[in-house]
Amino acid sequence: MIAKAAIPLVRESAQEGVSTVAEAIDRVGLDVREGAGRLIGICDLLDAIGWTDEEEPAGDVDATNHAATIKEVLPALLETLRSAVRELTDGDPQKQQVEPELRLLDQIDRQTAATLGR
């Protein structure tokens, strides 16, 4: 389940995932068919959560069928948020914004791992 509050973060991760897969195909030599399958998974996830804020669902989204894709796209943003939390001081207002975002994504990451049996 993706909580409504986490949808923009998951969307950001998914959109970055498109670039990551495209780069892997172009520069790393990822098999095009494998890359296409990963891109389809990302597109299906974006269809479920909305490609833009205007397309965003009104509530939480059951993303059980997209667990593998979510598990693939979340790590980059999770690491960015973890780094930000480590580097920001406790009184910094930005840290107060980043910590709840990190908690939301950590929760989704744990849920997808449980769904996938990892």
C-alpha cells in the first residue's frame, strides 16, 4: 500500500528510474528486452499512482502488483534522504521536512520487501 502522502516521493523515484534504466541500456549494455520490461513495470506503476500531481489518486494506492518495481526504484531516493538526515543539523527546518519523507519511504520499502519475501 502506498500512502497518499508518499505518492509524490514514489513518483519521483519512478521517474528517476526511467532515466536510470535508459542509461543502463545506453551506457552499461543492459539487454534492451530486459530494459524494456523494466520500463514497462515503471510505466505501469506510474499509471497506478499518476504521472503528475494532477493525475494523483484521491487516496492510498494498493501497489502490491508493483512491489518489484517499487523495490527497484526506491533505493536511490532513500539514500539521498538518509544522507540529508545525517548531514542536516537537528534545528534545520529542512531536516524536519526530510525525516517524515524518509520514514514514509522506509515503510514502503519494508512493505515491498515483505511482499517479495526478502
